[in-house]
Amino acid sequence: MDKKLARCWNTKNPLYIKYHDEEWGTPLHHDNRLFEFLMLDGFQAGLTWELILKRREALRKAFDNFDPNKMARYTDKDVQRLMNNPEVIRNKAKILAAINNARRFKEVQNNFGSFDAFIWQFVGGKTIDNALKDYSRLPAQSEESKTMSKELKKRGFKFVGPTICYAFMQAAGLVNDHLVGCFRYEQIRKLTR
């Protein structure tokens, strides 16, 4: 990681830098990774993203690498195992939501062929480029995230409000919210042409 690169996040935190430089905003089209990102954003509700990044590996391990096929089969015993794990976010509502969402995720895959096909429809299959010069006008949600949230909720998903959906859209590259002066902005634009 070149420390002299212009980044849109003013941070020295190596977790944030690695996430920003390698993942955030990169268009994702792999179902299991999309599921992981959606679950991480749900777990982040009310918490800091730094905490989620610190606990990410533990969350992956505890939730079978966010494999929706395995998570969909979790039982009360698994809920108890997760609630007893000090390395994860021990919020029962979020744990139950993640298990529920794995089951709903499988239904979406069955109905649409892939979660990728379903989720990218909200942006017409193409990354929205917001071309932000600064974050003063960065929305917490968008019309697309509101529509996505409404549709996910209709299908039984939990912890998928419009703000969580917008954060997911940023993370999974459905929107490019890197600042135009950031070195990643043009990299993402090249990926989406």
C-alpha cells in the first residue's frame, strides 16, 4: 500500500486503508460475497465499521464463511453457539436476522437464478457513478436503496433498511462513491465501462 496515494478516506487505520484500497466500491458479482457484504452491513447497524472490520475474520469463521447454504440450516443450537462466542457481534436479533436472510437469499437465488441478477437490477445492471468531489452531498440513502430495501423486506429479509442498503451498494460497487480525486475512483470507473 503506497501511503502517498490520494484517498477519499482521511485515515491512518490500516484496516480501513486495506478495505478502501482493495474492496470498497469494487463491483461484486459473486453471490456468496454479495451475501457476506449484505450481512456485514446489517451487523454494522448502530456500530462502527472499524469494529466490523476488526471482527470480520471471526464473523467469517463463526458463520461458516457466510455460506448461505450452511447458514440456512442453522438451528437453535447454532444460535446459542453464536451468542456464546465473544469474538462475534452477540446481538441475538442480528444473529437471527443473518440466519433468516440466508434462507431468504436461497429463495431469491431459486427465483432469479442468482442473487447477483436480483440485486444488480436495482441499478440497471451498471454501477452508478456519483462523481463526488467531496462528501458534503453524500446521501445516506438513495431512491435505488429505498427500492432495494422495500423489495428485500417484502421477501422477508431483516436489517435491510434503505441506509443499510445504500452502505451495501457502496461496498459492493453498485455505486461508485470514491471521490474523484481518489486513486480508486478511476480504477473503479475502468472496471465498470
